[in-house]
Amino acid sequence: MSQSLSRALDLLREIVSGNNSLDGMSQVIGVHKTTVLRLLNTLEEHGFVTRDGAFRYHLGRAMFDLTQTALEDQDVRNVASSHLRALGNATGQTVHLAAYDDGAVFYIDKVESRQPLRMYSRVGLPASLYATGVAKVLLGGLDPVERRRIVDGITFEAYTEKTIVTAEGLLAEIERSTERGWAEDHEEHESFMNCVAAPVFGPDGRIAAAVSISVPTAVLPHSGVRALLPQLLEATAAISADLGYSPGPAVALRQAQGPDTDLGHTGH
């Protein structure tokens, strides 16, 4: 039984690689065609393979359902953990992982910086919906109607002179952030802190979380924080890949070219 199971798994790997004919698989597996056909028939009965009119085999719906379930069971916090710590070690700065839930953004993991000045944020606490990079990223992943509903419900307060304090201003900045693939908090929540944030994508292509790097101005100027974008985007791409996300050609090209930091823009 274990030998049959092993051979069936080998057949699935051959189909994935493009070797999907009975003769071809028989040669590679090293068993008679009747044995290969018996195994393929069993896999077909359970929906793991399908056969076309030319008697070539392809992965079936059951295989895709199983794969999707496995990917969805991946907890983004567990998947991201090692990447967040590597990013924190590489930059020496505070790293956050945040997620959206029912109209609010929450910090779900945090790596403390090596700097004496620490951020007040704590895992489990909500983040500002209009004065944090992670919120702009996560709101950008919502349906436009839902995004408008959430933003219209915000009571804006000027934390600093650079805080966005209107719904239209926030929506415009979210749109800009979505287009360029990253967001920032340029002294908007605290006058002594800058932050860059980027999305983590799930297997369905939707934003599953956001990762940010936050740095006090006493440690790095605004331009220095933006210079950390390549490391941030490398980390979020790795987390997304581990979650099962595969970017399209346009996204892959933009990632390869690197971020357009547009240093002349203040975020408003």
C-alpha cells in the first residue's frame, strides 16, 4: 500500500511537471503502463486528476481544493514571524504586522527596535485609521464602497500639523499608496516618528496584512526611512510567497524595478 501511495504521489509530480501521457509517466516511474493506469484511475475517481480526449492527464479539482484549504489554513502571523524578525535585525528598527477586521486595524505582531526610544504600540491594540502607514495599506485593499463607508465614519483629529484631517484627503492618499505599492506616515501620528508600510498578499491576491518599519526622526530623517523600502518590500514579498501568493507580470516587473520613493512628496 505504501509503495502504491508513493507511486501515486510521483505521478502527481510528473503531471505538474508537464509529463502527462501514460507512456511518458510509465517510463519515468519505471512501472508497467497497466500499473500506472490503475493508479491514475484511482486518482481520477477521487477527483485528483482528470483526463482529456487525447488521454493526457491534468490536475483535478480535488487537488486544487486541497491546496487552497492548506494555504488558507496558514496563519499570517506564524508565516510572517521569521521574516519580521529578520527585517528587524537587518534594520534595527521597529517592525509591525497589522491586519484589518470589521472596520478597525490591529497590530498582531511587533519586533522592538534596538533604539532607546520605543513606540507606544502594543500587539492587540488598534492603530489609527488615518495616521498610520499600515491603515492606509489595509484600507487600500477594501472594496471602494466599503472603503468610503469606513473613511466617512472617521472622526478626524489633528495629532500633529501633518495629520490628514479630511475624508477626501485620506482617500486620495490611500489611492496614491495603492498605486505605488506602499504607504507612509510622515510625522502624522507623532511629530518625531516616520513610517513606511507595504502590503502582504494572500493566495487569492487580496491584501491579508500590512508590515511597517517605524523610525524616530532622531535616528533617521524622512529620506532615510524611505531608503528602507527595498528591505521592507523584499520582506513582504517573501511573506506573500509563503502564503501562496504569485504576483502577475506587471507586479513582478514593478518589484524588480524597485520602489519609486518620490522624495519630493510629503504625503499630503
